[in-house]
Amino acid sequence: MATPSLISIIVPAYNEEDVIADFVHDLQKKVKLKGPWELVIVNDGSRDKTASIVNTLQKKYQNIRLVTHEINKGLGAAIATGIREARGDIIVEMDADMTHSPEMIPKLVKAVEGGADVAFASRYVPGGGMQNVPGWRVALSVAANKSFAMFLGLPVGDTTAGFRAYRASVIKPIQIERPGFAVQLEITTKLAKRKARFVELPYMLVDRKQGSSKFRFFKMIPKYAVNIGELFWYRWFTNKL
């Protein structure tokens, strides 16, 4: 019988002192995998007690590794660091704000073990959706993701999903260049360019109850516009992978 693969769960964290302990305890309690797994928390220059809380948690949970950026570099940089530091054959990416359910992790891992290069926990396939999220945000997200998929030729509905599992051999060669929230769209586009095998699994996202979101919709619109233009050029008019 083959030895179960190591699974790496990477989690960017920026000023998450209100939720990080609850998140880690919940993850350790609920993640049920066949083999070993590690939790790589990337402390992205937090100015609160996030790092010290994780240091304390490491004394209880031996599978936690903490990687720290001395200054805040943004979500994309934190994800890039997590992917680089991950030791597993499969890499799961999720948020620390408890909007992503640990029970979903084995399903994503199984999809990759079954042949997918990347599996998304998707809000936009039958059975998926968002709860406790303002209607205007849902409508904006749906419209944006449909537009991204059309313009960039992406074979998924939830192009910006932040809860994913990757085959390490497929994601590690990807050069992540966008430091902010556009990183999810960048990775999806670059995987599509490489003809990666995608799977979307239905997922019901529940808005965070503690702490505050770092994403600012209207502030991000100009930045997203620039990123979409650059990704469009990359997708259709370059040979770069």
C-alpha cells in the first residue's frame, strides 16, 4: 500500500488576532485526512498579536509552521510564500477568517488525488453560494466572475475562489507576480494557459463573523481593471507560461 502523501495547508494571515486561535483549533479538530498534513501560516507583517498567538499554538500542535513577512506585502505575496514553503505533494489554500469550512478540505484533496491539477471550492456551481453576504456584493461578484471567465477564457465559474487545492508539481512552477487580491485571478489564468485540469466542487461560503475583511470592493476596482488588461494580454497575445 502506498504511503499517503503529505498535505500542506497554507493560510495567509494579516492582523487576525481575533480569529487565528479559533481557526487553528477548529482546523485541528475537523480536518480528517488519510495521511499527515502540515499547516503553514504566513504572517504577512501583522501589527497585532497574530504571530505571538501562533507561536503559542505551535507548542500544542506540532504540525504548524509559521513564516513571517517583516512588513505587509499583500495577499499575493503571502500566497506565493506559502506555496514556496509548502512541503506537501498537494497544497490547499484557504483563509484564516473562518469563512472556509475544514470539512471541505478532504473533498478538495480527493479531487486532486483523482486526477485534477486544481480543485476549487466554488460558489458558482449548483449547490454553491454565499450566506450572510449583502445582495449587492453577491451580484457584483457573480457579474465579475462571469466577465473574467469570458474575457480570459477560464474553464471555471468561480475564477477568484480563495479556497483551493493544487497539485504541488503544477502550482510551484507558476510565477506569482500580483501582490494583492488579484492573485487568485492571476493563478487561475496562468493555470488555464498551462492547460491544467480544473474541477469545481460546490461550496457555500459564509461571511466572516469576527475580525474585519481586508478586501475593499470599490477601492479595488481600478486595480482590478489594470490587472484584467494585463492578464488579457498575457492570456491571448504572449507565449509566456
